Amino acid sequence: MTTGTAPLCPSADSAAKAAARRDPKRLTAEERRETIMDAAKELFLTKGYAATSLEEVVATSGGSLSTVYQLFGNKQGLWEALVKRACDQVTAPLHAAMIHHGSPRVVLKEFAQRLDSLERSPETAGALRLMLAEGGKYPELAKTLFSTGPDVGKQVVVAYLDSEVAAGRLAIPCTHVAADQFRSLVCSDTKLRNACGVLADHSPEEMSQRLDAAVEMFLKVYGT
């Protein structure tokens, strides 16, 4: 899930994408999937899960209901795909590092930046509010949120830490515990404060220093 402000004067490229979005026949299969997911995310966070129908998602994104069923199975499958996409974006540096073996300090800092950005995003605040409001009626949503998001993300962190231990760059007795510790160092209560609208307003420099401190504290304990 990403944040940002749309340009006031769209470029030719963005105009072409907007035109393609209006005409689903011009979209590739991946573009169609992303367009449907973007529409669903907006509707889920503004209207709520229960109040959003797949027909509304189709009306917003274009295409057909059969395509949504083909790609996602049902509305819960669409929710699961949204959570997984956000998780994949955050853990991408760890996947890349396990292939290219970057310095733990550099890799963990990039991961921390992505994780912190996600935790501070309006989408994450909206998702938490959505879970608190509708989790009792739809407990499978909360289960999906954790099983597809944080739980999968933790597995990626553990796999990365295991690879660094095997390479001799980190010394960690239990990587599962260390993965939880690193997330706590980076996030603390950021997600909850964000959802409550009391998130501290730090400058980019202050944020970078805070994340550097989290990485250094982790490496002071587990570095070799």
C-alpha cells in the first residue's frame, strides 16, 4: 500500500494509463489485476468491507464480475490479495538480499524504512479501523490480515536472519524471537497511534535517525 499526492497536471504517460483504465480491454492481465485491487482498496477503506460489493469494485475499475471471480475467487480473496501486496512491498529488500547478500546494516535499514512507511500510511490506519469496526462480524478478515500480512512478513524476516546467521554475519540464538524484536524496535506503537490520529510528526531526518538507532541496537546485540 503506497501513499502520495497525484500531480495536478498528469503526464502523457499517466494520461495514457487513465485512458487504459477507462477501457479495460487495453489493459494487460497484470494491469487489470492492479486496477481492480486499487479500486477495492479505496472502497474498503472508505465504505467498509461489508458495505462494499464486488459490483461496485467492477463499476469503479472497469472490466467484468467474472474477471474478479477468476482472479480473486471472492471478496475475501480480494482482501487477502491486497494484504499480501502490501506485505510483499515491505519485504522486497529481504528477498533481494537473500539473493545478492547485501550488508545487514544496509538491508535492515531499507526494510525498516519500508516497514515504518507502511505502519504510518493512511491505508494501514484505515485497515486497523476496519478490523476494529468489522472484525467481530467478519473474524476471517482479521485472521486473513495476520496470516497473509504480518505472519508472512515475519517468515521472510526469519528466513533472511537465518541466511545471515549461516553466512556468519549475524549471531542469533533464535531468529523467530529476533524477528519480533526487530519489528518492535522499528514500529513500537506506531500503527495504533496512526489509527488513533495521534501519530508524532517527525522530520525525515529525525525519522532516519530513529530507524538508524533501531538497526544499530539490533546489530549491537546480534552482530558479529
